[in-house]
Amino acid sequence: MRQELRSPDGDVALSPLTMDDAEAHLAGEDAELVRYLNGGPGTPATVGAHLRRCEEQWRAGGPVHAFGVRVGTPPVLAGTVEVQFDQPYLPAGQVNLAYGLYPRWRGRGIATRAVELACLHAASAGATLAVIRVEPENAASAAVAVRAGFAHAGRGEDGFDHYTRPLATTDLVELYTTETSESTRLTRSPHGVLEYRRTRELLRRVLTPPPARVLDVGGGTGAHARWLAADGYDVHLVDPVPAHVEAAAALPGVTAEVGDARRLRAPDRSADVVLLLGPLYHLTEAADRARALAEARRVLRPGGVVVAAGISRYLSLLEAGTTGRLTEGMTAAVRHLIATGDYDGHLGFVPAHFHTAAGLRAELESAGLRDVEVYGVEGPAWPALDAAGEGEFDRLVEAAIRCARVAERDPLLINASAHLLAVAR
């Protein structure tokens, strides 16, 4: 759980409030903060007492983590945001966010970025849902919540409008931040290179031609965003991992933001292409996958294309069986995966949901998408590439690609691919 966070553009940062912030905090107060956040006009004595409590809470580990919102270099205090854990009015796993900016910093998108960073902090502490309670007449605060990916969940018994946002799991963020180099995933193994080449081939075949607007949801560090932008597409990438967003935003022709596939900030009918090349297998609950697909459909323009990737339920069987890792003890887990799609991490990687071609098609159709076609990406020869090793890759890859093309729609072989690609309108 990090105590200091910075937005991908580097302009906004969160760090704990301390007594050193007393003068700036008192000077920044206005009638709006008094009304909606502070509960009364501040004085040197009350502000000092508040900041001492904030420091004590940090030392004790909570339940309230009070951040200063810092802008620029050297950093200037622009406001505050609190992440309030273990609140009696919220179920376990939910956190309340309370925020406010000083007058000179409003209207610049700073509050939105501060709330997004606060959500990352809450997720790193294990929270699963963030809640913002807004007084009904506070339109500015409600607008910040919506821009930060929160959805209106109704008016609570407390008289506040409640806005909620699911949080990315700690496992997912930690995996891609510290344990796995996502930028090399498609280049460090023979079957990863095959996956990349075939995915690019299929996308170029089915996408709306450039120029067109591509929303790359769960796009990681931009492996596909890079070549899509080079092909002439206007690419905007969304990913829950800040380090990924920072890397993708540095690519020519690519913009990027921290976000969640289940709560896209993109307006209705704003994208010609929506890519979901990672979210569906990371969303282990069917309701979350349905929500992500509904969001993709919402932001898609008429005549546009949604492309969603799934991992085949047979990947584990084929990989472990080919590499000699399929032990007697693993067999039950593999059988369970094939029957249910519930992957428990027995070959590494975080728990995930694996699809069959028919199951992936059904999920897209249930979301209201039409003309769904599912392709096998790598084809049945991919385990042989890994077994042969990098030294044999150049000799074998072209035959493996031809094999994948022959089998890409074959109902008896499609699930032998490691990945599946569904294309819909």
C-alpha cells in the first residue's frame, strides 16, 4: 500500500497531510469547503488539531488516510482527499472518499486525477468498492465522481447521493506492476510472438479502416496501440495499472488514462473500435464481464467493431501436457478448469476466467452485440513452438501461422488455440 502516488502525466500527486501543511490548508479554505467538507470555518488551532489527527492516523494505519493533493514542482498544496476505511455505514471491503480543492485549483481536472489516485491507494489496501457521498445540490462534486469512473447508485438513507466504483484487485495491479513485465509478454516466448503476430493479422483483417478512433481497454503498455497508431488510428488506451498507462502515454500517437473496463469514462458512441484484449479473463465474475461488454457497446459508434479476447480453457492442459508439467496432482485442477472456466493459478498467473469459443460468443451476444465471429488466434501448433525452443522458432513459425489460419474457425480445433478473439458489431 503506497503512501505517495503520482498521476501518469506527473502533474498531480498525493502524499500524507502533515503539520507542515497547516498554513496552506488554512489559507485555501473558502465557503464551499466549509459547507461541504470541513464542517465549519477553520482556525489555526482547529487546523493544527486536525492535521495532528491525520498524522496519528497514518502512524496507526488508519482507518482514515488523509492525503494532500500536490501540484507542480516544487509541489504546492491544492487540496485534500481522504480515504476512509472501516466506516460503520459501509460493508466490509468498501471505502468512502472525501475530497476538496482550494478555489484557484478548481476546473482543471485535478480533483478527478486525485480521486483516481485515491482509488488506487484503496485498491492496494484490499478495498473492492469506492463510495463517494455527495450532497444533492453539490453538482461540482458529482461531476468529479462521474469523470473519475463512478456511477450513481441512488440516494442513501443518509440523504446523500451515493456514487460507486469497483476497484481493480490488488493481485492484478501488483502482478503487472512488480512481477511481470507486460511490455515483453508478447516477445519473450515463441508462443507469445505467435500470439502477437496472429492478433495483429486478425485485427488488420476485421477493423474499421483508419482513420478511426480506437479505444484500447486493458491495453497494458501499448503493445497493440503502438502499431495501431502507426497504421493511422487515433488510439486511446485505458488500463488499471498506472505504470502501464505511463508507458503507453509515451508512445507516438497514443493517449492513455487509468481506468476500469466496467466504468469507462468515454462518452456514448465515441469510438469506432473497442478492444478488450485483456479484461474479460481478468474479470472472474460473469456480472463484471457483462458490465465490461455493456460499456464497450455503449461507447461504440453505429457500424463500429468490438474485439474481445479470451483465454482458452484448454491452454493449461496443452501447455502442461507438452512441457511435462502435467502431474497427477494437477490433473484435477485442469479438469475443473475445462469444466467451469475457473482458473486457480496452478501454472502461475493470477486466478482468471478461461473461455470456450462458444462461451465467449454467448457472452458477447448476451450483451446485445451482433454478428459475433470467434477466431482461434495461435492455432493448434503453438505448444510445439515452445517445446522446440527459441532456436527453432524461425524454422517453424510460418508453418504454425498457416496451421492457425486453417483452423481459426474450425469448430473441432478452435479451442486448441491458447487465445480466442471474438469480433462483433
